[in-house]
Amino acid sequence: MSALGGHRASVVAEIGKAVAAVDEAQFSAAADLIESAERIFVIGVGREGLAARAFAMRLMHLGFEVHVGWDDTTPNVRAGDVLVMVNGSGRIGHLDYVFGKVAQSGAKTLVVTGVPSANTPQSATLALWVPAAVYLGEGDLVCSIQPMGSLFEQCALIVFDLMILELAERRGLSFADLAARHRNFE
């Protein structure tokens, strides 16, 4: 039996269990924080960073002014802005450094993490706990048959897509409204 047939149900169950455990109040507070932003800055590294970039793209489709950290066209961060950081273990050195710099600017911070007790999530305006097995993470997390932080990375993407649905509903936007902002030079 292939990995597809042999592991499919386990992986889907892991994702379902972890996403179901995301706290509704934290999720709603995260949506409130994003909605309040003058501009949104999104950052993450590795596969977590790919989930962050996908979220930034959809935020743009919703009509937010959004920038991805480390892109050459990213402006300075200031009070009124919100940084959304994916920091699975809550202690990724260069992300922790960026977090400190952004916090000094007066911007608000949202850290999406598997380890909310780590220093950076604890220092954030808000930490959104995604309780999925994460690389170098520890604590009460949904275990996974997958390597390293795969489960956290998958769940972060799904939680971000759920956030897009929430924000679209709040703004009264249809999928056609989002599609109208899609890049037109593919």
C-alpha cells in the first residue's frame, strides 16, 4: 500500500483535530486585530513562511494594504500597523530579532505559533495558538506521523484560509470581489 492509501486518514485526522482545537476567542481577536490595521506586514520562514505569503496574498485580495517581510519593496513599519508573524516554535532567532524591531516601532503584533509560552508569542499583542506538532515545539500539541513541523505548517495555512473567510464575511465581500483584485498579467 502506498503512503497515500496508508497515511491519508491519519494525516486528515491530525489536521482536523488540530484545527478544531484553535480557540474561537483567540481567532476572533486575531481577526479584530487584522481589521484594525492601517497596513499589515506578514512574515515567516521556511514552509511556515510559505503559509504566511499565501495569507498575505489573500489579504491583498480582500483589499488590505499588505507587505511581506524582507521583500525589497516592503516599507518601514509604524504605529497603526500590524505584524502577523508565523513563528511555530516561538523561538526562531532571526524572527525574534525582527519581532523586537517591529515592537519598537509601536506596531501591534500577532504571532501564530504552536508554543504560546515562548518569549516572542508571550511578548506579542496577541498570540494565536495552533496546537499542532511543530518543529522544535513542545507542550500540549496534536501529535503527527509527519516529519518535523508539517502538521503545524498545514494547519497554519488552513487557519489563515479560515481567517480570510471570516474577514470576507465581515466586509461583505464575495469571491468575485476578491477575484477582481487578482493579478491580471499571468
